[in-house]
Amino acid sequence: MDAIKIKSLIKRTVLLYPGEDGYFIAEVPSLPGCISQGKTRQKALENIQEAIELYIESLIQDGEIIPEDCYEVIKV
């Protein structure tokens, strides 16, 4: 898989919210179990970006299907 295709796959919807311990939690709904955290908002985003890359790299190596990132956020 070429680098351009991989770059497009790692752009994901991320949920970012404060945790009870004061850290920021980041999770990717389209990649089950892909969750990270960081002491700051920026660090949480850096950490989840790395987690996304490793997650997708692992799926590719294992010949697994890469889930699409198609979520709609609705506030009710």
C-alpha cells in the first residue's frame, strides 16, 4: 500500500474529553480499542495519532480489513 493511501487512512474522527484523573482521553470510534491519553490536550492528540498509525499498520500486516471512518456526531 502506498504512502498516500496510508495517509488518507490515518485521518480519523477522534473523541477527546477530560478524564477523572485530569488527563485528556482520546479515542477513535472507528478503531475499536484505539484509546490513548495525555496530560495535555496536545499530548493526547499526539499519542492518539501514533496509536492510529500503529493500529492501521497492524491491520495491514495481518491482512485485515481497515474500517471506514464514517461517524455522525449529533447532540440531543
